[in-house]
Amino acid sequence: MIPAHIYNDEELFGLERERVFGRSWVFVAHESEVPQPGDYVVRRVLDDSFIVARDEGGTVRAMFNMCLHRGMQVCRAEVGNASHFRCPYHGWIYRNDGKLTGLPFHREAYGGEEGFRRSEQTLLPAPSLDSYNGLIFISLDPQAPPLREYLGDFAFYLDFYTKQSPAGIELSGPQRWRIKANWKIGAENFAGDSYHTPQTHTSVVEIGLFREPKAAKRKEGALYWAQRGGGTTYKLPPGTFAERLRYVGYPDEMIERMRANWSPAQQRVIGEDGFMISAASVFPNLSLVHNWPKVTAGSDDEVLPFISLRQWQPISADETEVLSWFAVDAAAPEEFKKLSYKAYLMCFGSTGMFEQDDVENWVSITSTAAGSMARRLLLNNRMGLLHDDKPVTPPLAHFAGPGTAYVGYGEYNQRAMLALWADCLEQPVAAAARTELGRA
Amino acid sequence: MNERLMGTTRRPGTALPFSDERHLQAHQFLVDEAYLLDSQDYETWLSLLTDDIRYLMPVRVTTARGAGFDTAPGMAHFDEDRYSLGLRVARFATEHAWTEDPPSRLRHYVTNVRVFDTGDPDELVAESAVLLFRSRGDVRESALVSAGREDLLRRDASGAAESAGHWMLARRTIAVDESVLRMQNLAIFL
């Protein structure tokens, strides 16, 4: 049971800031967003601003966007290309690998290296940085486990979205907008809420945009949870691996690359089990979605898939900035990329016809969760469980992917997300070491 | 309007005098359109769009002065044609577009209108500023979107378009003035 006020509670948000976002791996950018030396984007982990830049040697770094001297942001743009960042306040200059290379009046103001050791200073690096399939994550915990270990078995599923060919994905965007909703609601929804689709998204079926969300179809999909993340799937009509990928609109040349690139077990999820990945979340606040709407006026069978990555960036207990990217296999044909982008815009993002109705729900929940009555209500999140905690339907005995999978409606994944969340909240974070600068 | 976003339509010379008939017709088109959008009369609005309508709202990004760009490459909020706009309008007409049920109270303030001769007597370029006020429910804060627009208006040769001078909207580029929108979604048109 879930106390309703967790979706709008300042005290809990303070704990989340420290104990969830102070230790978890948080997505910041994809390598395709900074392809050339000097390319950078500025991204945040809550209030902490980081410059994610590719240096002249090709290494991607994440540097705390705060001048070592008086704390000014050294980069106030959100995207660009620069060899150096110059602080506008006193003119300290940092190279795009973070190294301090310019300090005006070093000799006169500090007595040179004797007073301030310029030569070894850099912008503070993110405490931990790691990547998977080009997805760059940072953690504020310097002792964070390797990202691959953190992701655990969910990496198996992440490949469906982000490794359809050796070229990997390329990202466009993000669209960014603020919603008056708690960040957890979106993360939980994408993790496992297949139950909302037939109701919330009735309209997109009625207008012929999407053929799948009908209640009968949605409950035949499998819900899987695999350590640090989980998601929803659709059950596809009978067919082979290639036929099912064709059914959702992939051209044969992309299917051949998937066959060469995915493990036999990954291929069996589609080819034998018949499940196609749809929405998913990685704890704490990264979600993914893969759908296949009708992108042009034509016959009903002409659908085309798209992929979106999205981040629920907490602003406060009752507000979230959504960052929503369009992702596509870099090796995909140009015509496919064009149509896939159109498919994304119609379905998700700031104007997406699916997403519009989701956000209306989440804003309403958050607003209602603020009051005293919400502190008396325990929301029932036991879908899929009987009174004795046995599952309504047993987990799938044969499922090619790792983790646990169920067919039908159930809140297994939302419970798994909140269990990870509760584990974080129960454990204090060790005080971070302080960095003192420049003293000889 | 921000120079860096432009370039989708030709805009030769200086703006037409406000007393020019073409300015008056374009201005009336924009004001009449604003009332349609306020009242969510989207079927009528669609009738004023050409079949080859391109309706584009790029994602604005904060870049250094001199960077040469201020939109996210390859990404937009809206990048629409007749099919996708038609679907959006059809969706609002269902009984299940929850985000607009109950409907928002909308007010499009259209101002700073300038109209340009394109050299083609059947095409005009119109620039305008739009401020959208949107209020939902009773307890929620209202939301604003501010944007500049550059429109290509084309005269309907058949004379069927029910607008002053029979003008129709053939292309619209919307330069939104925020990089992070402060509105829960764009279940509206600008």
C-alpha cells in the first residue's frame, strides 16, 4: 500500500534529493549529442549543473558548471561547441577538458603558483561517470558501482532501444517542458502501467493513429522486471522474428542488423515469445518508449516505429521538467528516420497525442496528494496479487529474457520501482568529501 | 522575431503600410483565426489551411551569441502536415481527449503584425507576436506561451476560403520564446 502523499511531500523530496539522487546513476546525455571535439551540452542532476563535453582528445567528460573562484556558472548556454569556457565574472578560463588554463593577474593577485596552484586545477568532475551503449550517466556518489553492474539485467532490454545496429542510436532534442507533477508518477507509469492504456489513450485508437492499446491487446502483453528497470510489451500476432519486426514497421535491412547485433536470447523474446518492447523505466528517472503508429494517410497496415528516451527531472515535490528525446538507429535509412521522427512527434513529447493525456492525469494526482486527506489514504497498488500475496496469474515459466515476467495486468513493476526508492530512502548517504583548491 | 530562426520564407523589402489593403486582410485573417483557436473551433480552422500546410514550431535552445543557431537541430514541438494536424483535430473531437475535458480557457493575443509583399500577388508573408493565456480547472496556476510567428498566406484561387481576401495559411513557423516550456503540454495551437 502506498501513502498517497508520497506524490507531493516536501519532506520526502528532501530525502529523495539526498538519498535517491545523491547516489543513483542518473542519465545526462547520449554520446551522439556531442559528436565532435568541443561539442557540449549542459545538463542537471536536480540543482547541480554539469557541462557534458567532448574534449580535443575525444573523451567525454561531465564537469560541475561552477567556477572554482567565486562559483559563477562558466557555461550559460545549454548546447554548443567551445574549446574553452571563460567565466564572465573574473575571466578564469577552463579548457573543454576542465583544466584551468587562464587566471588573470595570477602573479599580482596570488603571487603566482606560490599562492594559488593553477597548474593542477580543473572544474570539479562529476563524482562518477560511466556509459552504456553511448548513454552517459553520472552519479554524485564517488563510490558508485560500475554502471553495467547497476543496470544489471535491465541492460538486456536496454539494447532493444539503444543497440539495433553496431552504429547505435542518435538522439534529437530534447523537448523540454515543466509539468506540475511529481517525478515518480511518470517513472512508475512507464515502468509497468499497461492497465492505463485502454482508458487514458482511448482517443488515439479512435482516430486510427494506433491500433494496439485496445484493452484486449494490452492485457496479452508481458510485464518484465529485471533488477534496476522493467517495462511493458505487446503480444504480437504469430510469426517469426523478422515477420514480427516487419509487423511493427521495420524495413528488412534494419531487421538484418538487429539479427546480427542482438543475442539469441534477445531475439527469442520477439521471435519465440512474441513480445515487442514498449514502455520501460530505469530507476530512478529515465524512461523509454517504443511504439508503432500510423504515420501517413494510407492503409491501416502502414505503421512505423519510433523510440523516445525521456527523463523526469525533479524540480520540487510537485514539479518536474520533462526532457524528451527522439532516438533512432544511426544506421537506419534516411526515409525511415524522417518518418520515425514524425511518428514520435504525433505520439509523445510536448505535443504528443499519447503524452497529452498522461500529463493531465499526473498533474491532477500531484495536486490532490498535497493535502491532509492524502495522508490518510493508502493507495492500493497490489494489482496482480491475491490477499495472500500470491500472484493472480503465475509468472511466465518460459520467457527468454532475464528477470521475472507476467502476462496480464499487474503493478509488479511499479512496486519494484518503489521498493528501490524505499531502499534508498532508508539508507543515509555518507557525507561527501570537500575539495579545497589552490593551496600549496 | 529572432533573426537566427528565420529563413523559411522570403521576406523582401520593408513592411507594407498599415493602410495597405493586403495588410488589412492579413491582419484580419490573424485576428479571425485567433478567435477560432480561442473557441477551439478546430474544424473551421482546418478549412483555412492549404493542403500543403507546413506547421512548424522548433525547439528553442540557449546558445552563446555568435553560435549561429538557436534551435535544436532536427527537433521541433510541432512539425506538422495536413495529415497530422487533421489527426490532432480529430482527437479533440472524440469524447476521450482528457487533457481538454474539461476544456481550457484560452486567449490568443495577437499583435505586432507586419505584412510583406512577396512579389507574388497571391502570396503574402505576415509576421506577428502571439501570447497565449491558458487556464485549466480552478486551483491550477494558469500558463502562458509567448512566441513570434512567420506565416505564408496564399490566396485561395477558387475563392472558397471564407476569409477576408480568401487568404489561407500555407506555412507557419513559430519561434517560441522559452527553451523550457512552462505549460503541461501543447494540446493547443499557436
